[in-house]
Amino acid sequence: MIRTLIADDEPLITAGIRTVLESAGDIEVVAVAGDGREAVRAAHRHRIDVALLDIAMPVLDGLAAAAELTGPRVVLLTAFGDEDNVRRAVRQGVAGFVLKTCTPDELIRAVRAAHAGHAYLSPAVARQVLDLAAPGAGERGRERDAADRLAALTAREADILALVAQGLSNAEVARHVHMTEASVKTYVSRILAKLNCANRVQAALLLRDARSPGRGSLTAFSP
């Protein structure tokens, strides 16, 4: 069972999310909270696998609460996907970012993905994330830094990262490169360590930064 915490300041939404998650059969909601500070305390009291946090909460918002949670994988839930919050969430290394307009199935997929160690972005958020680095004064610096970090990868690791950046799962990557899924998982872990990235989304953004504007595109990330 995936032990989950829900934090949202609207009780009706919390109840609805709980019903959706517990209908999955493999997700158990072990704690709920009405603000970020309460969520942090609840996470410390319970053995939480995944914390589902609303961004706009009183006392302590979801991003600030996520920064204080070192154990659970964090999925942020919000009614809006503005660039500042998306950028902070990705750079902070959260496991997922899901809009409140998502379907019940998508919410369940996000929690399962986070628990499995994957990154998950709602498709609408993914499109926004991939457009964050607009050309500007700091673009060339980002490109150089990204290129320098990517230079540490072997040719095989670079190939695998390119597939990961397309949103492919480990199983899908394995089929493309004719390897076992376990081998791909090892490669992905090694790539993230080399690049000093917390998750697949950060690694994909790094690859995007290394590319000139307009070259290629990346898609949503899911297990």
C-alpha cells in the first residue's frame, strides 16, 4: 500500500481526493492536513510514502512545506499552473505537479509514479515547463552550464537521456535500446547522479537548456 498524506485547506476537495485515491486499491490515505505546517507535522508523525500538497495553503504554502519534507515523495496539486510555481517546483525536485482539473485516473497515476521514483507532470504543466527557458540575457549561460554537465555522460547515457526526455518510461526506453528494464533503471540512476539532478524532469530540462531554441521538443513525464 502507498501511504499517502493529503494537504488542502478546502475540506470538500480533501474528501474528494481521498475518495479518488482510496478507490485505487493500492493507495491508503493515512493523514490529512488543512495547511502546510500541519502537513509537515503529520508527515513527521506518520510513515508517509507520498505527500499530495495543495500549493495555495495558509500558514505554510505547499512549496514551502515540500521544502521541509525529506522523506516522502511530493506531488503538488494546484488550481493554476503559473510559471513561478512550476519553476520552483521543478527546481526544488518535487516528484509531480498536477492540476486540480486532472482526471481521477491521472491523480492516481501521479501518486503511483511518485511512489515508484518517477517524475510526473500533467500534460498541460509539462508543456509549460518546457517553455520556461525563454531566450534572454541568461540563456547562453544556462546553455553553457548544461552543455558542460552533459559532457560527463557517455554516448549510451546520452542516448538514454534523450529517450527519457521524450517522456518514455524505463520499459519503453528498454525496448528502444534493446536492454533490460533493470539495466535502463541503473543507467537512469547513474545519469541523474552525474548530472546532479533530483529527477527525470530536471534532467530533461537540462537537456533542453543545452539545445539551441527551437531544436526538438520534450513531452509529458509519466511512469
